[in-house]
Amino acid sequence: MNDINAKVSSRGFTLIEVLVTIVILAIGLLGLALLQTTSLNNQLEAYQRAQALLLLEDMANRVRVNSLAARAGAYPDGDQYGLLDEDDCTVLTNAAERDLCEWNTALAGSGTELDGRNVGSLVGARACIENLAGSGDGELIVRLTIAWQGMAATVAPASACGVNAFGDDDFRRVASIDTVLANLAL
């Protein structure tokens, strides 16, 4: 008789164990989905930073190659690069103008299009150029900066490039490179 009562009470306990297991499994799967989403966001952030550094190095090399024009002011200060609507850069004969046109086109992401929109670059990329005075030996420092929109809020960068361009500045990312042009006439 006691054996029959024990069998009846153990049936309900097995069903509760299954329900608890399903709840624990669901929580674990939700955790894995959150981990996957965070991983994808971090991967996109790393890709965008790598793209920004490639674009900066490309323009820095162009400035170094054309250093005489850079010293003459052919790469003017500005914060609108990446926003300008450029047509065909190959018709430009001035090397500095062609460099700026091609850099602007790369920032706008015109290399890859999807549904008529440029998607081949950073999210909302814009660039700034600053010509800074170097040392007393006649150096010129050209600071190249790229700002773009990140995926998650962090601390707002100290650079002024792209300020208030992406809504909340905590989503703004910035990368800079200084190109030093020495005075070789000494």
C-alpha cells in the first residue's frame, strides 16, 4: 500500500524537474544570444577602426608624397571631408585636389553600393584636416582625423572632429594621425 502512494507522488515531481530544466535551458540560450549580439557589435567596431586607420594611412602617404604642395597649403584645414558630393576625380590635374577628391570619395563609401546607397566605408564617416605648426626648424604637422558613429555609447572623444554630427557624442569614434613634414632645405 505504501508502495502505491510513493509511485503516485513521484509522477508530479518528474514533470516539475522537466519544467525547471526547460527554464534553465531557455535562460542559457538567451545568454548565448546576447553574447552573440555583443560579439557582432564588437566585430563591427573593430572593423570600422581598422577601416579608419587604413583611410588615415592612405591620406598621410598622399600628403608625404606631395609634401611641397602640403607646405604650400594645398591640403586646407576643414571638417567637411566625407560629406562632399564628388563626381569624377580622374579629371583633376592637380595632385592635391585629386588626393582630397579620392579621399572624400573613399570616406563616402562609394566603392560599394547597396540599393543605391554607399555602404563601403565607416558609418557616417567624416574627416578633418588641421595644419599645425611644427618645431622652430620649419616642420609642418598635418593632423588627419576621421570621426564615425559607433554602435554603443562610450566616453566622448576629446577631438573636435565630428562633434554633434551623430546625435549623442558618446557614440562618436575618432582616430587621428599626425604627418610630420620636415624642412629639407636646411
